Amino acid sequence: MPDVTTARTARRPSLLAVFAHPDDESLTCGGLLSWCVALGVRTSLLCLTHGEHAEHARTKSLLATVRARELRAAAAVLGLDDVTLLTHEDGMLPWTDPARLERDILETIERTAADIVITFDEDGLYWHPDHIAVHERTVAAIAAMATSQADAPALYYVSLPAGAMRAVADHAAELSAAREPVTTAPTHILGVADPDAFGADAPPPSLVLDTSDFARQKLRALRCHNSQIRENDALALVTLETAPRLLGVEHYRRAKGRGSTGETFLDRLTSSPVLPRPVD
Ligand SMILES: [Zn+2]
């Protein structure tokens, strides 16, 4: 087990994940968050909206309540120390006052004394406008910190491995075809119709983590987001047995020129080489 204490202070390190909607945390980095908890890292989440505008919303206020409850349950499964769930409007983050978003992010970084911040990469998983806005505002918040204090946190971006959600959809299709009678294969992943969209344009990772030991926790956390995993969702057919294979790799990229540049405990979590990019 790597030593996670920070060299500067020898105190318990703190990691903060910054995302847009309930379920982003479990899908993107549920494995790493669980791993950090197991290592004794103080592990926190900032979620900027309640995800109340999902397409099947019954009423927005009801869905907001349901999704808040689901997020608390997922956070409990992952073992998170701290969850901050804000009420910015779902779907509107690119048009929300950037200064307000940056202030909210900065305040949470300071309150949790984060040594490491994780957020979406610039592809926003699949060019989701809210995700891209969170990426941009988090980058701006940390850039603002760096000019005012020397010890801004280290910044990492998370993306989904290209093809990972296609593998989940293919697995669901195989299971459906093997059933008697044959059932229609689920095609969606958390409401997204094209599994190939996830990670398709993600920049190459600088850190590829084998999080398969924590994939079951990740799946359990994902399942807490019950309102998002409907009948036609391929994730519904991932089991505790198949989770390590289907959900057990996570991609991260250290931000260049933003935040602290020193080695962090994340850099010591794996000796896995960076996977080569597929040749088109
Ligand atoms: Zn999202």
C-alpha cells in the first residue's frame, strides 16, 4: 500500500472531485474514489447541480429530491467523507455566471483543504456542455488560486476509456441474445444513446489506473442512481462478477501548467504503463 501522506505536512491528504450531476462521480471515478477511501485519504465530492432536467423528469423538483437521495446513497457506498450538492440549474452551467461557479469551487477546495482536485477532461466525457463548463470553471478556479497562493492543489482530469461503454453495450447485447426468448438489447448508457460517444475524443491519459479491485463498489454506487438506469440501459446488465472487467480501468490526465506540479500519491498508485492510443 503506497504511503499517501503529503510530504509537506505529513497530514492525511485530501482529494476533491468536482462534477456536474449525480452519477458523474460513480461512472467516471468510482473506483479511484473507493480506493482513496481505503487508503485513508479524505475524499470529498462537489456536485454542482441536482440533475433535475433529465429527459424523463416527472417533475423537476421531485427528480431533484430523488437524485439528491441517490447521490447520498452512492457517496455512502463509496465511503466519501464529504458531499457538497449545490443547486445550479441542470443543463445551464455554460450560461451560469462563471465567477459564481468558480467561487463555489474555490470555497469547496479551501474548506476540504484539497491537495488533489479531479474534474472532467476537456471532452466532457462526450462533449456534454455542463461537463465542459465544469472543466473550464475548475481550471479557472485553480489558476486563480495559483496566483494568490503557492500551494494550489494538483489537478487531474478524468475521461472514460474509449470503447469502454461500447464493451458494456456489447456485453448487454450478448446477454440479451442468449435469453429465451431473445430480449431486445439495451442500447443506452445513463440516457446517452451512443455508447461510442464516451471517451471518443478524450485526450490521451497520463495515468491509467487498474481499479478493478474497486469495481464492485463502483457498480454498487452506480446502481444507487436508480432513476438514471432504466430498462434500456446497458449498465443494468453489468453484474458484480463482470464489473471488474467492464468497469475496472480509469483514465486520468495531469493538468499541465495548472495547480501544483509535484508528485502526488496518485502517481504512486500504479505501475501500469499508459495504454497506446489505437491507430485509426
Ligand atoms: Zn453528467
